[in-house]
Amino acid sequence: MNNSKLGNTSNVKEYDMAIERTLAIIKPDAVEQGYAGKILDDILGAGFKLLAIRQVHLTQAEAEAFYSVHRERPFFSSLVRFMTSGPCIPMALEKEDAIAGYRALIGATDPAEAADGTVRKKFAQNKERNAVHGSDSVENGQAEIGFFFTAKELLQG
Ligand code: ATP
Ligand code: MG
């Protein structure tokens, strides 16, 4: 019943929102501490649709490539060491407004600044070992999903 679309300003927000995809990663610190199940529960409980999931132990070259945008930052080599320290769990997620919605679910990069109830507040240790990753834009989400999954591996429909 969308005949009232034109001229109905009460539904403007609805039409502004779009189905988006984001890459999420449960990082090695959270996997090692046994938080993967609880974090996945939070993600699915927030209404994200799981399109694909796997477990992978990144090589140094892979971690450097994934975080190449940060290669000039002082924390880069430490970040790569952390991301290669054990297996992590990348997943492709889909939801309306997924980029902003997932970042709201996980909270600020530094768990000390993350809001109560967010994944990082509950499960992260510090600004580097911060439990999860999330894409920061639709374009980067698409590229990051492609880093871990082929189109065929994503749930269709
Ligand atoms: P992510 O991209 O992993 O979702 P983010 O977008 O919140 O996190 P970015 O600024 O993109 O944060 O940083 C990427 C990752 O690098 C962080 O999640 C964290 O693991 C690490 N990192 C960021 N800033 C610092 C820092 N100042 N010191 C140590 N590690 C950091
Ligand atoms: Mg980021």
C-alpha cells in the first residue's frame, strides 16, 4: 500500500533508508576469550541478516592489505600483529541502514568511550584489542565483503 508515497511527508524517513551491507569481524581477542557466540547473538538480535560467515587466520600480508588505509599510522604494525595473532570471524551482514546501525551496535573504537550496552563496551579490552570491526561506508563495506567472500558465497534473495 504505497500509493500514498507522493505528498506523504510522514514517511520521509522511511524512504531515506536503504538496505545496506557491512563487513563485520569478530577480532582475535574476542575469539580467543570465547565471546564469539555472545557477539553473534547481539548482531542477530539487532536484526542483521547473516549473508556469509567464516573463520580465518589472517596472514601478515592479508592483515596489511585489509588495513592498508592505516599503513602510515603509528599503531599499524601493532594492529597487524594483533589481527594475525589468532583466528578471526568475518561475516557479511545486511540490514536497513546497516553501516550506521552496526557501528551504533558496536560503539566507539575505544571501549572506554563506548556507550553502555554496546559490543565494545561489553567485550573489548582497549582501543586496539576492541573485539570487532565494522565497515565505515557502503563503498568500503562492499570492498571489504569482497576481501573475504566471493559473490557466490553470499546468501541470495
Ligand atoms: P574498525 O575499522 O576495526 O571497525 P574503527 O573504524 O572504530 O575500527 P579505525 O580508526 O578504523 O577504527 O581503526 C582501525 C582499528 O585500528 C581499530 O579498530 C583498532 O583495532 C586499531 N586502532 C585504531 N586507533 C588505534 C590507536 N590509537 N591505537 C591502537 N590501535 C588503534
Ligand atoms: Mg575503521
